[in-house]
Amino acid sequence: MFGQGLIKGLQITWKEFWTKKFTVQYPDEQHPVPERFHGRFVLDVDKCIACSLCANACPNKVINLKREKVGKKQFLTEYVMNIQYCMFCGLCVEACNKDALHFSQDFNMNQYFYRDIPLVLVRREAPAEPEEEQAGKTGEKPQRQAKAKKQAEPAAAEAAAGKDPGKEGQ
Ligand code: SF4
Ligand code: SF4
């Protein structure tokens, strides 16, 4: 009967009016995001060795990366994710043995234009020569150079003060 249905509906409305509200005024307010939420990807370029393990692990072929050989190492020049095909399954993150690829808690990845959807994590030029050679063209590793510089500093200071470091203790 029409009257009974109306009363039942109003009863539910009345009951729900007094229950705790779980909705928020998004985007002014936001619900807290769980710590392990699968949101926008972030890539630590310093850790990434351009090995392609993540790209090979992806069942949807979302990840496209480009690399160039610089000296003896591979240099990552481009890392683009066609995020519209991503299931956020996390297989790529699990596959990375350098801990370079992560999920963030940012879920807001909407774009106005289709062309802006791919997530460009890296796009850069490869250097002409390896980092070590750029550091001094001596073939020494930067850490070794820093150590040598540290050792040379006291001797240089003594020389400037008029002492001969080789004759010390004579
Ligand atoms: S989360 Fe899954 S679907 Fe998305 S890029 Fe990684 S492996 Fe591919
Ligand atoms: S993110 Fe990890 S798995 Fe992917 S290319 Fe870089 S180091 Fe390799």
C-alpha cells in the first residue's frame, strides 16, 4: 500500500539522519589514506639501474623505459607509464630489486586531456661521459677523489704555514 511504503521510507530517513556520517566535503576535506595505499608511482632515479625487471613483470605492458649505455653502466633516459592500463596490482614494485619504484598515497591522477594521462617519471638526456670521468677525467671514483682531497688538505695547510710535511719529526 502507498501509505505504508512512505512511512517505511521516512522511518529509514529519520534513522539515518541521526547516525554517524562517513562522507566528507571532498576536496576541502579528505579521508586519511592507508599507509600501504596503491597511489601514484614514484621512482627514485638514483637507485634505478634501468634493468627493465619492472617492465617485464607488468602483465599489461604499462611501463616503457629507454636507456643508453654511458661508460660501463646503463643510464635511464626515459621512464613512462601508460597509467590508463594499470591495474595497480603492484607486481612491478615487487619485481624491483633496487627498491627504486614505490606507490605513493596520492590518488588524484585525473587529467583533462587524454595526451596528459601517461605518467612521465623520467625524461632526460644521457651525459656524454660517465660520472666518474666528469668528476675529474682521471678515472678515479668520486669517493676516492674525495678521500685523496681530504688527505691532501692538512699537507697543503702545513705547506702554506711554511712547514715541510715530509720533514716532520726530524
Ligand atoms: S601495478 Fe601492475 S599493471 Fe600497473 S604497472 Fe605495475 S605491474 Fe603493471
Ligand atoms: S625501477 Fe627497479 S626494476 Fe625498474 S628498471 Fe629501475 S631498478 Fe630496474
